[in-house]
Amino acid sequence: MMYKSPFKIIIFCLCVLITLASCVVPRRIKKAYIGCYDGISTGINTLLDLSGCFAVNSPVLLRDEYPGIVYRVVNFYDDGVVVCTAATTIPSEDFHKRMKHKYHQLNSDTLDLDYYKYYREGRGMYRWGLYKLHGDTVIAQFIDRPYPPEKYFSHLVKYKVIDRHTIQEVFPSGDDVFYADTASKIYHFIPIEKIPSSDCWLKDEKWFWCNRDDWKEYKRQKTVNPL
């Protein structure tokens, strides 16, 4: 029988524990989260047009100092869920056309299953969260869901409603630079033919829900209809 070094066993166990820990939302984020999900209409549709997304762009230098544009996009849902993402394009690319193609991939009739899973699971640049309304201000808290063994982060962002098709980011805050250069930026509305649902990985998390029975019913429905 091959002898295994206790040191190697300890290292292996530590690696397993670190990997498992990175798959769970930390208690510090859960405890300080903006609220819980109840699925009740927030009434945001009286302030904003929800038939599309809101986008802002910032000039950047890509590889080899080639000029590019970073678009940051946010979607608000009437049930309190919010999702944001970012995309880098070259100046000659039609970003509106590109975004509409991405949403087309998420439509039930033209579903790209791999992309849908990437989107729903909050991977890459997609970040899901919850928002609350305070007068004409939307306060959103996003969770950055990393691949193991990277750490989870949360980001609090405030958007002031200018009109139904315009919002202004007024208070970026977070643990990385994702929002660091977008203070006081104006987001403009982009109409989308069909917006995907607010179904996301956060709804799989029991802690995210206000009512445990509602979470159980959601999980039961997902078993019956996974998409």
C-alpha cells in the first residue's frame, strides 16, 4: 500500500475546502445585502421603460493602443431583479445591433442554450442583483459571481431617473474597478424586441428569498420547467 504524506493530504483537503467555499456566497455579503426577493412588483415601470435596456459608453484603449469603446448595460425588471454587463467594441461596430443580437440569443424561440446558461449563471461580465426604489433613485446591489477559486464581490450602484428613457449613475461603489470610471454617467434607453426573463442564479439561493415557501415553489417549478 502506497504511503501518503500527511502534509499532502492536508494540502489537498485545504484546496477542496477553498474551492467549495468559493462556490458559496459569503456570509458578509448575505448579511449586508440590500434586501430579499419577494417577486412583488416594485412599480419601476411607472418611472422607466422596461421594454429595453439602458446603456452608457466610455472611450478606452484596447490592445496595442487601438481605440475602442466600453458599453455598460443595465436591465431592470419589475420584480426587483437587475442585471448588468459590459462589452468592448471598436468604433465602427454598431453596438445597438450587437446588443439586439445578444438578446435574440436569449429569446425562447431562438435560444442559444450555452449562452443562456452563461447569462443566467452570472458568468463573465454578467452580474445579477436586486434593487430598491427611493423616490427618483434606483439603488442596486450586484453580486460578482466568480469562477473558483476567485472571491465573491458585491457592488452598490445608484441611478437617478432623469426620464423614462434616461438614467444617471450617481454613486458607484464596489471592490474592484468595474464602475470606477463611470461616475455621473448618463445611460440611454435601447429598445429590445423581446427581453429575457429575470430568472437567474440568485433565485436558486434560499437566502435570496424573503419567504422560504416561495423559494421551494420556485424550485419545484424549475424542476418541471428547467428553462
